[in-house]
Amino acid sequence: MRTPAGAETDAPNFLAQYPELKGKRVILFLGRMHLMKGLDALARGFAAIAGRFPDAALLVAGPDIDGSRGRMASILREAGVLERAVFPGMLTGNDKLAALRRAGLFVLSSYSEGFSVAVIEALACGLPVVISEECCLPEVAESEAGFVVGAAGDQVAGAMSALLSDDGLRARMGRNGRKLVEQRYTWESVAQSVANAYRAVVDRGVGLGGGG
């Protein structure tokens, strides 16, 4: 993923908007805030590890579709860690890129998910990811680009804790994620996959015709 011109200056501007994140290790969610996104699992997972990682903060970015922000805030408030969560609403353009650049890891603990562009964007930016099995991206685990877990607070907590505890693991998974995107999800790699699929179909057709 190529960094847009001027993006290098976005991080300081972003921190000026959200000073609560300065000096923090940011756990990022980016997407629609909806019940199916498993934000309750993320909130419970963060609450479980917050005491162990006092420099960790949650950045939950996206439009609130169904009141999920309030439900998530209630869980965090009950755990005494609501002040360590930032809800900027929907981020686009350079603000979105700055959030990805500022984050240390990305979490999507959905209960149901189609193909997630947000996960691919996070991987392209070199972020290790924690995703649920329902995200249907087993290649994340296969490529050691992050953790694929059940959509439950304790499993999300365990994966986040493993990443926050090990700088080397985060860096290695981040590199693997970027490589995964380059190999499978760039326009060039997708075009090559489609061309290979068509070629295989044509070759099978030729074989069947020749056998008639």
C-alpha cells in the first residue's frame, strides 16, 4: 500500500485532535459500530487486560449504526476504563490513514462478517490483527499475520495481550501481513489470480473437447 503524499504529517495533526492517545499504544477498531461487529467482545477483552497494560488505549472509529457505542461505553465504564477509549466517529481520507499509522494493532471480533476491507487496509499498513473466525480470513493465521480467535472477550483479550507483550511478535506479524496483501490483494495479484482461473477453465475445456 503506497502512502499518500503528505501523510507523514498526518500523525501529529491527528494527535492534536485526540491528545488522549499521545504516548499510548493504540488498539484500533475501524468500521461500522453495529451489534454484529462484536464490539462487546472487544470491550470486555480490553477491560480484562487494561490493568496489565496501563499505556494501552482503544480507538473505536466509525459511525454508530444501532447504539453499539453506548453499549460498549457501558461495559468500559463498569470496568473503570472508559477514559481510555476514544470514539472519533467516522474517519476518512488522511484522518483514517493517520489512525492506521498511529495504531499498534487492529481488532475486528465480528459475530458475522463478509469480506472486510478494513482488515486488509490494516494489514497493508503493517498492523498485526486480531480477528474472529467469522471474518473468514484464515490466511491471516496461515501467514502468521495475526490471531484468528473466537468472538469472545477472553479469546480477544488473550490475543491482544500476546501482541502487547511482545514487540518482536508485533513487528513480525506486521511484516507478514503486509506481505500477504502484496501477494494476494493488490490489483496485480488479483488480476493474475483471475487470469489463472480463466486459463485453468480453458485448459479443462480443451481437454474435454479433445477426449470427445
